[in-house]
Amino acid sequence: MPEFFKFPKSLKKTNFHYCPGCHHSIVHRLLCEVIDELNIQEKSVGIASIGCSCFLYFYIDVDILEAPHGRACAAATGVKRARPELVVFTYQGDGDFAAIGFNESFHSALRGEKITAIMINNTVYGMTGGQLSPTTLPGQKTTTTPEGRDPNLYGYPPKIAEIFAGLEGVAFSGRFAVNTPKRVLETKKALKKAFLAQINNLGFGYIEILSACPINWKLDPVSANKAVDKLTKVFPLGTFKDEVEKFLSGDKS
Amino acid sequence: MKTKKILAKGIEAIALGALEAGCKCYFGYPITPQNEIPELMARELPKRGGVFLQAESELAAINMVLGACATGIRAMTSSSSPGISLMCEAFSYIAALELPAVVVNVMRGGPGLGGIEASQGDYFQAVKGSGHGDFHFMVLAPYNAQEAYEFTAKAFEFAEKYRNPVMILSDAILGQMKEPLVLKKLRIKKYNKNNWALTGAKNRPSRFIRSLFLSSQELKGKNLKLAKKYKKMEKDIIYESLVNDEDKVIVVAFGSIARIAKDACLNLRKKGYPVGFFRPITLFPFPVKPIQELIKNAKNSLKFVVPELNCGQMVEDVKLAVNGKASVIPLPYPPSVIPFPEELEKEIKKCLSSLSSRKA
């Protein structure tokens, strides 16, 4: 009988510590499926960051290094430059990637580092209790913006996937979500491309994944899952740059 | 490598020492007075199959070092005081992750932007306060180009031996002064890294290197493990001692001012004064026992005189080592006021003849 569904080889058989309805666990699984399908488990090094996903090493069965808050892309640069034969990825939240670590993220992309950056955008600082993040929506209530994010005080959320798409060093950039089965499949396809960008030496691979944070959004898991749709109005889904497809289809320009 | 004598700046000697030790990756960000290190590395490393990368900041540079060291490759960075301050966050992580990084601080005047004159104002930062939490660098303080070459190479060995960051503490005088340097083959031991380095989980289970320990027992264990390691480092304490049992005053100095102090001490000795000279080379671990031995062997009650290019920092460690068994007199020279040997001689003679200390 053909096998349609199995436990990914590079996913450790450990219970997730994530809250009910959190999307980290879905992305973890997709990441492991991609690692398995690309057959890179033995040559991958992941960089765990600071936030809910800092325990990445308890779940993903590859070599993993824990970087200081925001410095994942710099640490990944060090790993990749020291051993270019490795496949190196970071797994970061919106605060880690786009606030404290924006400079490291941006310059790694500018240099076209052959690494893959996965940014989980849930619009809040999840682990510390739901404070304002750069990607918090205008009007969104957080514990540090109790009246809602006021753009006069805090400006507007950055559209990292679109910004990175404009950089020469970036080979793949896109924003995806995992709140419907169709979107899960699309995310996996894009995630694979974000890895193929470095495997084929094309440049920096960036993928942003809109993710639910039911606890800090103060919603039940089902409502939080639906609320991701609202995020897509500010953060449109899609691929904004794809040199990988061009490369694979033989376009040498 | 054939032995040859060249004329080199202290910081060039540092870079050459790193190359001699087989340093493969250099990450850094420009700051005066240490730019010749990245410039030399940018020329030399790619030729030797290594990696040079100028980062967007000191924050990024030291985290690149963190990443490279985690793969078991010999990697380093260098900077000067304000840049070193920016790296302090990562120093703490590197110590916690137990990675063998080598960091060079060519000290300039501070605080703040300070100035680019020589200073030893980062002594406290180097030996005690280079980041949050209970950790230490191993700190080596060369005092000429030859030592800069040899100790920088040795730093890579110590870093691997203890799996701990090692700092070379130099300064603007030592760094910018040109002097003879004998380039020779150095025996730098390599340690096995296959049991911890992240190189991809091929033919072995995957592994991770982390510094987060939410279990209080685990975190306590981690801290005690580090403390034990620092104790073990005492076996590798290095110092220079020119002391006779009859001496009444011992001058304790490190780095650039130690050269001036040594001149002053030797001059006074020639004139018959009972003056000794002691130079800590490892600033952490501090040569506590050798200092206590000096007191034990002394035929007279001793005075320790501590000239420094700061307002008095190492003098505190000398006091801790002496532990009340001798008097300790600070001779502070804040940045940009470098004394001549004659001036130091005068101060040392004052200490010999009176019980009181110089008013700082």
C-alpha cells in the first residue's frame, strides 16, 4: 500500500511545549518535511533564536546553535562562512528578526549570505507576554499598547518580505500562512525554495510565515486561526521574489 | 616556516600570531587604533584559504565569531574599547556556550568615545565585567611585539584547551609602536573538537549548543562547571618576576606601562635600591599565589607599588592577592599622561622612603 503520511525523520519524537492553537508546531513539521525531502539532515545547522521557538533544538533533529536575541543571521553567517558545505537556517520571531535583530537580518540579506531565514510573524512578543512588536497592526491592543498601536507614536509595521524582495542579494522572498490546509501546502513549497536558494548558491532565502498567537491575542485557538486572515490585509501573502524558479527552469539570466 | 626578523607594529604582530596559530576566520569592524589587524587579515586570510569578513557592526562581528567557533574552526575578532563594549553581550553567550573564541582589545582612552591615546582603562571590563552573568575571559597581556605574536598564537590553544574565550589585552602604545619581531614556528597544540562542534549530524546523533537553562538545577550545574574551569586555568598562570628576597618595594605593572616600570626598577637597582619588578601576564587568572610567595620569601616588610594607565584598577587585584600582608600603593596615570621612567623612579623612591602613599 502506498504511504501518504508519515512522521518526518528529522522531527524528534517529543511533545511540543507550544500553546494550543500556536502555529510554531505546524511550521516545525513543515521544516522537517523539507529537510527530509531535500535530504539535508546530515549537513544542516539551525540557528535557534530568542522567543517561544528558542527550544527548536528539542524538536528538530539537526545540529542547532542558540544565538543571542536578534543575532541569528550574524551567527548563521559565521557558521556558513566557516563551513560553506553546510546548509544553514535561522528560525526567528518578528521581534527577534525585525526589531532587535533588524540590522543583522538586513545586512545578511544585503550581502546575499547563502542562508535561509524563517521569520514567524505573530505580531507580538509571545514569550514575554504579548508586548508590542514592530509588526503589531495599527490599532492592535498589546500589553504595552493597552489602547491599541497608535501610528503617531509607534509608526507602521514593516513589510519585510517586500523590502527584502528589492535587494539584489536575496534569491527568494515571500510571505505565507498556515491557517488553512491549502496555505500549509503553499508554505511548504515556498519553504523548500527558501532552502534551494542557498543550496543552489543563488543568495539569501527569506520566508515570512503569519502565525497565530491565541494566548496573547486573547482568542480561542479556532478564532485565532481565523484571525490570521485579518493579518493578510496588512501583510499580503505571496512570493515577491523568486530566483529559484527561474534557476530551476533553466533561465540563466 | 623559516625564522626571520622583521620590523612590525604590535598589532601586526597580533595578526601574524593569529595566522601562525592557523586562525581561519576573522570578522571585525573598523575602529582606531587597531585597523591594521583587519587590513592585514583582509590581505592574508583569503590567500591561506581562510575567511575575512567586515561586518556591519561589532555586534554582528562577534556573533559571526560565535557561529564560526561553534563549527570548530579557529576564529577571532579584534576591536578597541568602545567596540569591545558593544561585543559584551556576545562574550557572555560565548562563555556560556563554551566556545573557543579569541578576542583582541587594543585599548584606547575612555569612558565614552574617550580618545585614541593609550590607556589601560578596560582592565576591569576584561577581567571582571565583560558581560552579564558569572563568567570570565582568560586574559593575556603582552608587553611587546614579540609577546603579542606569541601570546596571540597561544591564545588559540588556551581557548580550545578550556573551551573558553581568551582576550588579548593590548593598547595603543603597544599596538602602534614598531619594533623588531622574530617570526618563528610556534608549537600550538590542537584539541579534539569532534565531540562538540556543529558540523552536521553525519554518522552521529544531532547535537545542540545552548545557554538557556530554565531548570534551576541545570543552571546551577552550568555555573559550577564554569567556576571549576576558571579554577583549573590557574595552572596556566604566566608572569614575569624580577624580585630579590631583600627587596623592600615591588612594582607591579602590566602591558605598556610595565616596560616603563621595568626600566625604572632596573635603573634603581643599579643604583643600589632594593626594588623588585613583577609583571602579571595572565590578568585572569591573576597571579595570586606568586605574589603571596613573594611576601612569604621577603626578608623585609613589603610595599607593592602599582602604576597603571588608568585611575587604579589592577591595584584592587593586587590588594586582594596581598590580603593585608603588605601595603599597596596605587600610581594612577589616566589616559594620555604617560610617565617617563625617571618620573616613575622618583615616585618609587618616595614609596621607599616614606610610609605614606602618593596622593592620587
